[in-house]
Amino acid sequence: MMESLRNFLTGPRLIIVVLVCALPFVFLGTSSLATTSGASFGTINGESISETDFNLATNRAAQRFEGLYGDQLEFSSLDENIQLEFVKQELIILKSLLSNAKSLGFVNDISEKEAKKNIINDPQFQIEGVFNEGVFGAQVNANGFTKDSYIDLMTDLYASEIYRKSISEIQFVTQQEVNDLATALERKSDIKFAKISLDGLKREIVNTPDELEEYYQSNQFLFFSDEKRNFQYIEIKQDEYINKVEIPDGYLESEYQQYLQNSENNAQIRFAHIMIDKNNYDSNQLALESIRNVEGLLQQGRNFSDLAKEYSEDFVTKDIGGDLEYFEEGIFPVEFEDEIKELELNQISKIVELEDTLHILKITEKNIEEPLQKDDVISSIKNELLETESFALMKDDYDQIDQLVLENAKLEEIAATYSKEILSSGNQSLQDYDFYNDHSEIKDYIFSPDTSLNAPYLFEGVDSIVIVSLKEITQSELQEFSEVSSKVSSMLTESKSKEKIILIENEIIAIEDEIEREKFINTYSYITTDSFVDIKRFSSLIPSDVLNVIFKSSEGSELNIESLNGDRYIVNILNFKDPTVDELQNVNSRYQSFGEETMSFKMTDIINEDLFVKAKLNLNDVVFNSN
């Protein structure tokens, strides 16, 4: 584990898999790594590092660490210098992406609008599924933000994510690169070879009783039985609690009415606008005349999208026909909401006046889902309630059983308390473990050297509780020869075969005269010779591991190759031939997508170079122990 940790800290980082801006944002609290509140953490690429940035990077480092190692090792248990190295790398990602996003103009009104959408859709700012301004304010204030500063942070994160996607999804590849790739992989070779079959050799091996006995006596450590462990258990399933769930009077009907209300509120309305900016005119009257001119053209039957492209002064949306995507409360002005409620599909609004702008709106899509049948909805609501409440009841019992375990109660006491039958696993070995519940922690507990007999242990699964207690341990012991004679014979045959195949291979290689070599080979039934013309890298005629060695070698070579299955190949490479122009044209399309994937990996290397090698760091020496 520590070796993989060192590799993580020192090896190249694949930005392709780094999801820096996974919205919605999760509050972070404060980090114990920060030496003093309000400390200056320095800059990266000119972007200052605030305490919020530090806490964000710390949280992301802990999440990534947990993703790598699970519960095996807690991030907070690492040496502080190692923790800070993780945080430093997360800060480099965070600030490098942001500085590049800003330089390209990705921090703008659109990214702010999308950030606001994410905030509104964040469940932690909602009450009963609806965004609540008061909850939002209270949450952000409690975590040291104002509403505006939190929106600014989310806007920066969203813009950074747009930049990350723009550089990580590049898949452009030139035709020459595709041809080079196809040439390398479509190359052909003429070869001749001798193959020594390990399985064929094994069939020729004869073991005498004395040899078997000697091998058994000399290698007794190979013939000990597996340690066996027998444990008892009881299981409590979530389904057993369903009949105990009480449904309050009127609950199902009330939830159905709420479903109808939500269904109505969730209607999707897409709309577009034509905007006139008052600031572009000498007077409000002139701006009003301009929007009225557009209104007159619409009344004459002119196309809304065409007029938006021609007259709209919203430079973000005019080239796409004024499209504002789907309407969401809280994102758009209340004046838009009032007007949209009155419009049907393809209807055009009257002029809407805001403080600085004038608008004409049009509904371009209106998707209202028909509510499901009442019986189906109520059945779904009931099932969800039974699922939730039965789990809660099971969790209550889990807590009570956990307390009994802490009080050293025996499995028999727990089984009697909950009227459960005690079941037995039978003898299980670590190598042949076969228990119906594949919870890895159960196996780890049963076979841990620290597990005591008759000490119940509690495990919580997805839909059940399992309490196990180790009952008996059967120690490993040397098995009698008669019990393992077939295993002894197999292992001795394997040992002899591996020694002999090397000797035969060396003898073949030592014979330089081809006629003499052929005579020698023909004396063994498990040695074959053959030759192939125009064999390719991915041919199925020869094992892929052998082909890999062949195509990495040079023309005229004689190779001595052991295949993964133990067979030995003595290969003479007669020549290599590159594909013709016509052959390349026939396989071009096949290698186009392969080439794009290859380019994606190249782009990853470039991005890593840009982020981690070229990043301009000016970090606080006290915090990061920088040189």
C-alpha cells in the first residue's frame, strides 16, 4: 500500500480522470492542516490561494485518497507532510485550470447562470424539493460565505470544469499518424519455428514409487492441509420488518396530491428572446422604438429566430436564435415568469421591460408529462415507504444488537432475543471459502488470527444483518502420503518437465546443422516444427505473448521464447514486410478511432506537463515547507 501511495505522490497525474468541479458543491468546514486562521497560502499561476481554496483542496484530496484505499487507511492518519503533498497537487489542479479558464474568458455571465442553476438544484438548499432562499443564505453564511461570494466560487469551479472538458476531450489525429499506426500493427513476417509442448512432455514422464516417496518426504511443507474454521451465524432480513410498518391515515392520498403538484411544477418550458439594451441608445424612447420595430416585423409574420439573429443585442444568444434553454424560477427575472405563464407553445409575448433591457419572449418547447395512473403512483409511494421504514426498523435492531455485542452477549442470547435460528457454516478454509453472503469483511473476520472463539461480531449488509461467531478452528497438519499421492505425482511431474524442457531446448539450439537438428527433433513426439508466411501481430496461430516478442525483434534473429503456458518456442525470423498502399487504405477506417484514442493519451501527457511541471508556484514556506 505504501508503495502505491508513493507512486501516487510522485508519478504523473492523469487529469482526464480528475473531476475538479463536480457540482453541486459540498461544504468543507475547516482543515486542521491550516497552521493559522487567515494564513496566506501563496499563489499558483498568479491565482491567490484562500483558506476556502485550501479547505476545498483538502476535502478533495481526502475524497480521492478514500477512493483509492477505501477504509484501509484514513487520510487524516497520514503524516502531515504527506497530507500536504496531496493538498498541494489538488491546489495545482484547481488553480491551473482556473487561471487558464479565465484567460480564455470562460468566467462570464453564462458560467454564472449555470452555477446558479446548480445551486438551485442542490438538495441541501431545498425544502421538500424546492429551492429555499433562506436555507441557502443560512447554509452559506454558516460556512463563512456571503451569497455573492459563494456564487462567485461556484462560477469559478464551473468555468474550470468547462476548460477541463475542452482539453480532455480532444481527439484530433492526422492521416499520417493513422497510417503510421496501421503500418506498425499491420506489419507481416515470415517465420519458421520449433515448439516444445510442456503438456506433451508431461505425458511422457514416468514417476517411480521411490521418486514419489522421496519427493513427498523432501517437500512436506507442500502437503499440509488447509486450516479449517467453522462458524455459526444468524441473519435478520429487511423483508421481515415490512409487516411491522404502520402507514399513517391519509398519508398515501396526501403524497399523491403532492406528486400531482410536483408534476405540474416540473413542466419543462423552453423559450427564446430578442433583447434590446437600453444602454446602447441615447434615450429609453429610442430603445423602445427599436423593440417595437421588431414587434411589428413579428406581427407581419417574420421568423422569430431570424429576427433574433438580426436585431437582438444579447450577443450570447443572438447567433442561436435567442435560445435561453429551459425556464427555471430564480434564474430568470420574475417579469419573465409572469409573462411565460400566459403563453402557449409558439406564442410571442408583449414587450417585457426590465431596468436596463427590453425583451420579446417566445415559447419554443412545452413538455408537460401526463401524470401516472393514481393506483400506480400510490403503489409506488407505498412501496417506497415500506422500503424506507423497514430499513429504519432494521437499523434500530442493528443498534440494539451492536450494544449486546459490546456487552459480550453470546450468539445464543442474541438469537433468543430476536427469535432467530442459529445456522452453521460447516468447515471453511481460506482457499475454499464458500459462504452465501459475499461480504468481504465477514471473510476477513473469520480468518483473522485475532478473532476469538464464541465472540459474536455484527455485520450490516444492504438489506440484512448478519451476526457471526467463530465456533471451532481445525489446525493445519501434514497429510498422509496416501491422501495426497495424486498431488505429489502432479507436482513431481511438473518439476521434472520444467527441468527437461530447458535441457531439450538448449540441445536443439546447440545443433547448428539443420539436418542434424531435424533428426533430433523428430525423435520426440512432443516437439513440432512449422513455418508461417505473412503472419501478423494479432494472429491466433501463435500465442500473443510469443508474437509480441517476435514483432519487437529484428529480421534474421533466432529467438528462444517461453510462452505463458510453459511451451517453448525456437523461432527464426526470416523477414518483415510492411503493408502496401492498397492494404493501408482497406484498414484506414479501422485505425481512425484507435488513433483518436492514442491522441487522447498524448493530450493527457501534454496536460500533465502543463499543469504540474510548468505551474508557477509561490507557496507559503511555513505551510508547505517549500524550498
